[in-house]
Amino acid sequence: MTSWTDKYMPKKLAEVVGQKRVTDFENWYKEWKKGGKAALLWGKTGSGKTAVVYALAKEKNLELIEINASDARNAQSIEETIGHSTKQMSLFNRKKIILIDEVDGISGRSDKGGVGALIKVVKESKFPVVLTANDAYNLKLRSLRNYCELIKFGSVHLNSMTKRLGEICEKEGIECERSLLKRIARETGGDLRSAINDLESLSRGKKKLEEKDLKVLGYRESKHDIFEVLKVIFKTSNIKNSIEIMRNVDKDPDEIFWWLEQNITTEYENPKEIAKAFNYLSVADLFRSRTRVRQNWRFKKYMIDIMCGGVSISKKEMYRKFSPYRPPKRLAMYGSTKTSRKQVKDICEKMGEQLHVSSRVIMKEYFPVFRLIFKNKAWKENIQKEFNLEKEDLKIITG
Ligand SMILES: Nc1ncnc2c1ncn2[C@@H]1O[C@H](COP(=O)(O)OP(=O)(O)OP(=O)(O)O)[C@@H](O)[C@H]1O
Ligand SMILES: [Mg+2]
């Protein structure tokens, strides 16, 4: 069964609602000539960036050639996937539009030249190219930005969201007051995808949606106790229940991961079960790091499913005992170094861009030299200016 977000995907530009800059996008398309800039649609998730490209293609009967940038990791695969179609007319001379979705997931200059390949595609394409990203100011995209017209997609306007939800209710034969729809919309903070998803799950099996049905939505506020989550994951053998609890809780899956890691041996006693549980956790860990490395949040879902479901089904049967779950040691350490590690990474990327070397080289080879140079105040100030560093950054470099 198709989800409502797919079912009610806009079929023409006029159906993309609450988004001021759709006309800019349309104008960009109208005025585009070979060698012209690509459109970089960027901004909030679930706000219609991908949808608007589909709508345009449908409305103008264009052939849509699409790659997801995080699947096309490097220059070669980008060239292989779309290089050919950007240069050739399609059969029957249909016009084309090229969509490179989620470019924040592309690899930067430091490894396989994905960004370089994108620039090449933009420069050489015979057809208009559209890129999407959540953050156009991601450092990785800096050089690419010069070849793009930036079009920002903000939060979908609240009233437009409410109206859209109302239309969907009407088509699905569901009765619901406008004030309730408005609340659903407000909860998601301008992410229409989430709002439609919420509406779909709330009204499953119902003809009428009432105030009391919205209680379930309160999950965004209600902070389930973490012990409650562990209890469900450890005690149930039902994968569905186990994954469900994660959805209903306002906790970072990474945090739950370490809580599970810490407490598997507290709950399970049979070595075979313990081994099994850790095995699942290690698979979940692969997806966890992939989410981070590729900045592709779809992997997070796999991580959660494998992590929660896997640990739940590793036991033969439920242990009828009270387990004193302990907070993960790892997390305490992770928490305290998290900000500084991120800062170091940011500085390295910033300097790497300018010096044309990888972050690793900056850290290993440049930082020690900088530390020496910084002993001279004038030189220190020069470098600070040159790389546009904050005071805080300097402290981090000197360690
Ligand atoms: N402005 C909008 N008008 C109409 N429908 C929308 C709008 N924004 C989102 N939707 C609905 O939400 C779904 C998801 O939107 P879309 O895929 O365009 O989000 P996105 O901005 O590309 O998000 P992401 O950054 O996560 O890729 C669409 O299929 C559509 O059903
Ligand atoms: Mg998208």
C-alpha cells in the first residue's frame, strides 16, 4: 500500500503549498539555458524540495533523471549514472530534467571527488540540473555553490499545511475538525511530510478523528523513562513492540544503543543469547556509523530496527527478574568529548578547503606547526585572519 505522502504528492506546481519560493524555481526553469546555473533547493526536511521537482516534471512532461547523491558516492558512479543522459536527447525528443537529490550526502574533495563530478555535470549538462540539500552552507558544498542558484525552502506555512491535511481527509472520507488538523500541523513545525504521516497513522481504521485520538501525538513531549524503554526491549520477544517503543520515545537512538550495550549482560544470562544480542548490536553499529558518515538518515531506521528488534529476539524467553540497569560508561565519555571532537572536525574541514588537503593531514601535520607558529603573537593573528578562525578555534588548535 502506498503511503499518503506518496499518494498525495503534488502532481503540479500549484499543488506544492505554503512555499514562497516555488515561483523562483519555476522562473529559473523557464530561463535556464545550456551552461546556466543549477538550482539548489535547500532547507527544511519534508518541505517539498524533492516533490517540487517531480511536480515540475509531471506538469511539463519532462523525463526525470534522478540520482540520490548519497548512493552515488564518487565521481565515477555519478558519471556512470547520469553522465550519459545529461548529454543526449531522449527518445522522441522529450525534454529532460536532472535531479541530484540530497547532495549533502556526497563525499567532499578530500576523498573521491564527488563534488567535482557534480560541478562537471552542472557545467556540461544539456538539460537543467536541480540539486537538493538540507544545508546549502555545508562546507563540502562550497565550491558547488558557485554553480548554483540557491532557492531556500522554509517551513511549510501553518495554514497551508492545515488546508492540505483537510483536503487529504476529505479524499479519504475522514471527518476531522480544522482546529485538530492545525494542531497536528503545528506539532511538526513546518514539516509537511511528518504531518501527513501523523495524520495517516492517527486515522488508521477510523472515520472520524477526535480530540482524544490526538493524545497519541503527545509522544513528542512525553519523555518516556529510559528504563521503560530498556524494559520493553529486553522483556518482549515481539519485534514490533520493541521497535515501536523507540518511535514513541524522545531519546536519541545512539543513546539507547549504548544503554543496551551496557546492560545486555545484566539482563541476559545464557552466553549464547548474550552473543546473539551483541551480534545484532554490531550490525546496528554498522548502520549507525553509515548514517553519520554518509549523512543519510534513512540508515537510522535500519539501525533502530536491528538494534531493538535484534536484542529483543536474542533470548529464548523472558527473564522474570528485576534487572538494575546501569547507565553506559561509554556515554559519559562520549558526551564530554563530543563537542570538542565536532569542533576539531569543523576547523580541519574549514582549513582543509583552503589548503587543499584532507582534514586528517590538517590535524596530523598542520596543527603541530601551527602550535609553534602561535607562539609569535603577530603570526598567530595573521593565521587567525587568514582562516577566519574564532578565538575558541585557536584554543582548540593549541590543545
Ligand atoms: N510544500 C508541500 N506541498 C505539498 N506537499 C508537500 C509539501 N512538502 C512536503 N509535501 C509532502 O511531503 C512529502 C515529502 O516531501 P519532499 O520529499 O518534497 O520533502 P523534502 O523537502 O525533499 O525533504 P527531505 O529534505 O527530507 O528530502 C511529499 O511527497 C508530499 O506528500
Ligand atoms: Mg527530498
